[in-house]
Amino acid sequence: ELKEYFSSYGNIIEHQIMTDQSGRSRGFGFVTFESEETVEEILSSSQSHEIKGKQ
């Protein structure tokens, strides 16, 4: 869902959801975009981003 959500902003090169040793999600992840401008647009927006009830 992380990739699906953020792909509406621009092309994603890589994404990773962090997990614990048992493989359960730790509740956060990372997204690498193709364009630095996309990152700047997302970070400068006042909109909060929520996926499955987590920001």
C-alpha cells in the first residue's frame, strides 16, 4: 500500500517497509522517487499522509 499511495505523486524507484525479526511490520517505511522535485512537492505540502490509520 505504501508504493500504491505514493505512486500518485511520481515514479517510484524503490520502496521498503521496515519489519522486525519475525517479519511483522514496524509501522514505517521508505520511498525513493525518481525526481527530487517530487520529494520537494510532497514535503512542502501541508497535507498529512495516512495509510491504514498511520501517518
